[in-house]
Amino acid sequence: MRLRLRSAPIVATALAAVLAAAAVTGMTARSDPPPEGVAGAASAATLRERAAARDWLLEREPGLAQAQVEWGRDFYFTRAIYSGSRGWWGRRGRGTWATDFPKADRQFLFILHRLLTMLDLHEWENPVSLADPELRRFPFLYMLEVGYMNLSEAEIEGLRGYLEAGGFLVVDDFWGEEEWYNFEYHMSRVLPGRRIEPIPLDHPIFHQFYDIDEILTVPAINNAARGRYTECWGPCVPTVRGIFDDRGELMVVINHNTDLGDAWEWSENPYYPIDRSTYAYELAINYIIYGLSH
């Protein structure tokens, strides 16, 4: 039976609790070891990249890095760690993969936990390198700011293997033609021969739990507070496109000219438009249900 909820004030009823939850730190420990052969199958280059990503976390987010996820849950909100950076994030030593991290992940998970109570949900963020063989443990993957990514060969191979094994990727928060061309180039390396196609509004992904009848621009907080919703000059139409597998199922969903993550991160802010934060939660929940059921 398909779940359906046509309208719900998700954010308005949970903001105070989200504020408290966003300040909490710590995660549970892993309960059992990786399966045999996972680490052994990795190349030396892959293991070096994997170690580098974890070293970054240990240096800059010690509480997060030392508290690894526990195995065996139904759902983990997994964020892709990848090569590439720009501006403030690069100067701080973080890649663009860490934009809005970890607050956006925590606030989204807090609300998700209260809506999809049937899921055995891991309630904390879960960043994993594209070059990490353990990425395949997690069927849902979130990746953002891809207009500035610069994937290594190990990351290309890791993401290709993940998608071909049945993983589901949601791409978010990149704007304009230049960033699109960079993303398109790298996806052509990951999935050569696969086309990026528009997803029509009557596709089931827009009607899994909520009915989404219009694609909206979701702004960053600084723009939203000024009443400006776009981050690019000229035409900046929000689109949702995808890459389909041989069975016609979506394996990649691409949100362009929009920023779902900022809506999650700032949904408690009185200056953030509640219609856009609610839309961002609803759309993401549809994506998760589709990804887990297909």
C-alpha cells in the first residue's frame, strides 16, 4: 500500500524541537564489523583516499568521526564525501561536499524520524567517501555542490559501482550552466552512455508520500532573507532531472537551480519562507521512499 499525505505543516509543528536537536552531538557505535572481504578488495589508492577522508573528519570534527554509525539500521542519511572545493569551504580545508554540514542533515533527520516512524532510522549524519567500499552498505546517498566537484578515478569507480549495485543518488544545490556542465562531465565519466532526462511531474517519485505538483526554487538563507530566491544570473529555472537504469527505474535524481539542504538547515529561522522549507522536506521524503522501495 502506498502512503499518501497531501498536505501537512511539517516544519511549523516541529521547529522548537529541531532547534534543541540541532545542538546535540554524538552518535551510537557500530554494533558489528564489516563483512569479510570488503576492505581487502580495495586498491591501495582507494584505501589512501578512504584514510584521507577519515583523517579530515578526525582533525576537524573529532566527536563526529569517533562516533561511527551502527550497522543494521533500515535507513542512514548518507552524505557523499568527494574531491573538489571553492571559496570559503576550500580555505577552511573542507570540500564543498560539507556545505550545510552537519546541521542540515541533523534537522532533516529529526523531522524524518517523527514522520516515518516505521523506519528503523539511524538518527545522525553519515558522511562516507565515494572511494570507500563501505559506501555500498547505504542505499541512499545525498551529494551537493557538484558544480565544483573534481572526482578522482577511485571516486569515479566507487560511485559507478555503487549505482550499478542498486544505490540511489540525490544531487542538490548547484546553479547555472557552468556548474551544470561540470556535473554533466563527471557523470558522463561515472555512467558513460547514460542520458540525463527530465522527470515528468506525473512520475511516481513526486507522489510517494506527498503530491508534488510544481517544481519550486528553494533559496539559500542569505538570498531568502532578502527576498531573492536564485543564485545565478539570467534564466535560472529549477528542474528535477534523472538518470534511469535499464529497467526504467531512477538511479539518480538531480535538483538543479535549487537548494534543498539550505531549507533543512534554516527551517527554524523566521526569515526563511515556510512554503519552501516545507516543500524541501516533502520532496526529500518522496525521494527516500522511492529510493528504498525501488
